Amino acid sequence: MAQQVSAFDAQFLNFETGTNLAHIAALTILDPSGRPGGALTREDLIALLKRRLHLAPPLRRRLVEVPFGLDHPYWAEDREVDFDYHVRELALPPPGDDHKLAEQVARLHGARLDRGRPLWEIYLIHGLAGGRVAIYTKVHHAAVDGVTGAEVLAAVMDFEAEPAAVPPEAAAEPQPAPDMVEMVIRGVARVLDNPLALLRFIAEAVPRLDEVPFVAQLPGAGLVSRFVRRIGGDAEPLPELPRMAVPRTPFSGPISRHRRFAFGQLPLDEVKRIKNASGVTVNDVVMAMCATALRRWLAKRDELPRQPLVAGIPVSTRGQAANGSAANEVMLTMTSLPTDVADPRDRLMTVNRSTRLLKERLAAAPAAWLLEFSQAMPAALSALAARSAFRIASRTGSAMNLMISNVPGPQTPLYVCGARVTALYPMSVITDVSGGINITVFSYDGRLGFGIVTDRDMVPDVWDLIDYLRDSLTEYGSLVAPPAPGTAEPGEPAEPERPGKTANTAKTGKTAKPPSTGKTRAARGTPVADGPRREQGAAPKPRRTRKPPESPPM
């Protein structure tokens, strides 16, 4: 039987409009000079995808809607994927620099995916300076989260230049969606069953109102949560989250359909040196760098608010279920971003205190309760709630100022069709609710790749933020003593073991099993975005079965 779209994933479909888009993406930069002829073609990519598409099931699924919106849609397997449609090719105009590439990718990122087809597109981009090429991969967030999105790219990447053999697809019957009559019957049964489940989860939700974006900002939300927990006999009260007022900024308010994008890399070793010397985490340093860059950007425009900004932080809950599903298992938390703190060292330590409080709160309460609550809501009510929240946000302002995600990735080189991946930049979502800036960070091969997506008109000079991030790393580096020559940094992870032949083939030459990143066990509640919770740079050791380690996020 075909898999049904989860209630949580359905929200990504429900809130999507012409301006609020719900796809995530990755921009991959490659050096094809080592390939025969020194080029990578669209035909090469299509041939690779045809051989390996069965390793990435989300790429073969299309939506089937339930009549009258009685229930959430289903995923129907599509064995006849139209590669001529999904894999496209274009060339940049001269000089083919990073700014031209970002402009082109921003235009692609501002276009909706066709819901009548599998929800993905790939663009091979030529004309980059230095003979490089780029691949822009776009997948709908309803189909993948950061963990399962990693599997999509893992299907086309290898650890060595020689592409690996992969096992052929096992013979199996396709999984069509139920027919219309069956979907209606199931939908009616679900509607009748929902009230009891909804009442049960409302009782669980009220003590945690102060965790819910939008609701947490309402007067009295924290008081109600504390009161209900107390009368419920909670012997160990949850750590209290501070009430965060969302200040007005140039990137607040309803967004347009147009996007801007900027990207850049910074050395991971320097971030870890600052982390070790300061007694904080890599995530803390990244958050402090973002706060510093945004503070400078706002101050330059005389728009720096007195209050700290409020940042949305996606938290993976996949480790709590570990069911191997492609469905999203992530919840959104919020924390203050100390753009109001003038001293950089104090700014870093303020971030550390805020993230520790958030981790304590998540450790004290089930992080997946909101996902379970969404399952209890009737589909029609869930869709209405999503659309209503976005209408409210378009009139009253965002529930947060921006989103920040920080995802650890592999620290060994990867290849696509024999072309070496030189950089990976994530691209994510901006909405009326989350504000007009999204900063997503991904570590790959010893560097942090920053991808910043903004509304075109709200942040016209997005490249300034990349410059300010570089400046902030230099500033924090100057605040800590340099390591003595020949000494190792305390707490540094061991150098990751080099993989064998490829990501898909063991040294023994055996073919690989399909990637299973979605089964990664994660430390509960650590805010590292849509990905497994592991310290940046600590890539897993290769397994003999040659399952890919943590792969690029979507």
C-alpha cells in the first residue's frame, strides 16, 4: 500500500502559496577537470540517476490528493520518471562568478515545484569561472527532511572519482495510491476517530504552550503552561523559557515571491579552535557569528533594535523514533539571538547560556509531542490552521525574525560522476511566519558552507552578510590565544578514518546497500537543525557495508 503523507509533512503543502514556498535545496560546486574530456554533461547526470534512483525513494513519489480534503494526500510510486523534465541544463553569462551564480540560483529557488510530478528538480549549471560546474538540487520539504534529504544526494555521490557499482533494483510491485472510494472511506473514518485523539493530545499540549511558535508570544502562555504543569503534579518543573518579544526589523512582515542568495566558506578548524578555547560548542560559535553579522548589518542601516532578535532553530526528533521513514521528524524551537549585546565575548557566552537552557528544556520533555499532536488534528482543520497562521503573520508580523540551521556533514571529499565536489551550500525556506532571512550552515571536507536565502527586496545586499560572517570569525579568533606550535587542541576529535574505494562499494568490492541515513540515532533534542546531532567535523567511520556516512543536506 502507498505511504500516506504524514500530518506534519502535510503542513508544508498546506502553507505553500505563490510567495511562501516549501522546498529546500543544495548548491554543489564541482571540478570536472579529472573526468575524461574535463566536462560533466546532462546526459552523464541522467545516466547516473537512472542507475541509482531506486536508492532515493522520495524522487519516485508523486502526490495523490484525497477528495474533498478529507484526509492527507498519499504518495504514489512513479516508475516512469521523466528525466528530460526533471534534469535541466543552463549556462551562466560571463564572467560566471559567484554573484552571477547566486543570481541564477535565486531565480530557480523562487519557482514552485509542479505537484503533478515527483517533487524535485536538478539543474546542471555551466559557465562558472575556472572551468567549474554547479548542480542545484531542489526537493519539496514534504518529501524529505534534512536527514532523508541527505540520502537523495548520497544516491549520486561517491567517495572516490571512480563511480561505484550499485545493486540493481529488486523486483517489486509498484505501490499505487488507494482508489478514490477507498481514500474517501479512510478519510471519513479518520474524521470520526480524530476527536478522541485530539482531546488526548490537547491535554498534553497545554503544559507546553510556551514551546509553540506564535503561541509562545501570546500574553499569559507561559503562565498557563506553568499553572497546568503545577496542578498536574509535575514534581520536576521544566526549565522556564524566557518570553521573547519579536522586534521589528527590515526583514519582518510578508515576503515576496522573489529571492536573493549568497554563499561562502569558512575554515572549520578555526571555529573548533574558538570553541575549545571558549568552552562552548561549534553551534554556539556559529550562532554568535550570525548574531555579530546581523548586528552589524542592522546597525549600518540604523535599524538595530534594543531587544535581541528571535531565531527559529529546527531540531531533529528522528532519533526518538528512528523508524527509517522519509517523513519529516523535526520540530521548530526558538531562542533569542543576542544582537543587542555589544561585547563579542559576552555575545558568545549569552548564546551558550541560551542554547544550554533550550537543551535542558528539550531533554526534560518529549521533543516529538508536537508531531504527535499534529497527527491527531483532522486534515481539514490542520490545513485551515496552517493557512490562518500565515494570514495572521502577513498582517501582524513574523513569529520570529529568521531561521538558523547548522548541520554536520562528511569531512572527506565526495565525487559526482568522477567530478570532485569542492563546496556544498544549503538553501532553505523563508516564509511570512519565519521572516525574510534563512541562514543554513553545512560542514564539508574541513569547511563550513554558509547559504543565506533572503527576500529580494528586504535584504538587497545579502552578500554583505557573508563578508560580516568572515569578519566575525576573525574577530572571535583574535579573542582567543592561538595554539602553541605542535600542540593539539584540547577536545579535538580524532582525524576521521579515510573511506575505502567509494561511498557505495566496500574495499572487498561488494555492492552497497541503499543508504539509510534516516535510521541515524541522534542525541535527543540538540538543536542542530534537520540533521543528526553530532559535533561538526566528526564524520562517522566507514562501515564495511559501505553505507554512506552523513551526506550533504538538502
